[in-house]
Amino acid sequence: MNKHRWVVGVLEDDPDQSGLVQLWLERAGYEALLFANAAEFRRGLGHEAIDLLLLDWMLPDASGLEVLEWIRSAGNPGLPVVFLTARAAESDIVRGLEVGADDYVVKPPKQGELLARVAAVLRRRGGEVDAEALLEVPPYVIDFNKRRVRIGSDDFDLTQREFDLASYLFRRHGRIVSREALLEQVWNLSPGLTTRTVDTHISRLRKKLALSGENGWKLTAVYQHGYRLEQA
């Protein structure tokens, strides 16, 4: 079974800084996806399943605040965002958090602190779940040890692939997940592959788990972007 690596986006125009952060993240077991400007990030967000974004405030084509406002209003509103910026004034930190950042790290970052904050935000937002833990998305409970999804004492009859797909989606509920990312992370296939397997499995999972609103959750297609598990 393919073990998912959490993908951390780094929106930073300084290649030395982004390269260093990428090195730290990859050594800690994450996958790092680098973006040099806001336009590149906006183009990529619809096609990549980013689990968290490290965001610089001062970018060549937009401010970090503008990027964050776009994410929260139109991009992928549930995406965890951590500012990583040289702006250290208390007023800037307050403003960044008020606009919707999950945390704020001042440059130059310390490796241990940055990685701890990334892990903490992912835990708070449902990203990192221990292999032995339960993820509760009421009324659903995802048991990663037994590899089962249940409501109350009733287990759903899922194949191993269906469980992988369900756990991937439940961990990112409220967020858009691209078809390409599902191929790569759940099936371990090239994201450019032409196949209907994702659509087929999504349809089957929607039926098996009653994800059409019956239990308060809907698994919907987002045109030209992918899929989203959201509250009905």
C-alpha cells in the first residue's frame, strides 16, 4: 500500500530560502512543493493536493495577505496556511491571523520550531493522524488501525482501495482534492494518466457511505478541479 506523504506548499520567491525549507521538510518526511510567485501558486492549487501552505508576505506579484484572502474566499478555503515572513511587528502578526492564517513564523526560521508548528497545525486541522488513531467526522468514525469506516457500531463494507480513498477524503473534508492528486497519492499512478478509475471509485464510495447528504455529508464533483467532501 502506498503510504501518503503530506504535501507542504512553499510560496516563497527567494530560492535559497525555499530550498532550505524544502530540505527541512523532506528530511522530516513531508513532500515539498515550491511556488515562486502568486500566479504560479494559483495555477497549481487546482491541480495539487496541498495539505498546508507556508506563505511569504512579500511576493513579487501580490502580497501574502492577498493570497490568503483569495484562498479563504475562492481558492481552497479549508487549506491550512502558516505565514513564514520577515515581517515581525505585532500589528503584522495580528493582521495575518485575523485574515485567516493558522500560525505565523518570523524569518529566519529555526528548523525545529518550523517543523513543530507545521505538525501542530496539521494535527489541529485533521491532517496528521496517528496510524493507531481514530478520526471522527461525525457521524463517521475512521479507524486507521482496523482500516474500517463506521457509524456507531455499524461498519461499512469497503475494499482496501476504497478505504484508502475514504480516509484521504475524510482527512481533507471541506477542501478540494484534485483527480490528479488522488491518482498519485491513493493509486500511486502518474497524475497525467487517462483513466476513469477515480470517477468510478468516487461514485461507488458515495453510494456505499451514503455521501449524498443522508448523513450530513456530500461527496461532490467540483468542475475542472476535482472533488470535495463537504457538509450537506
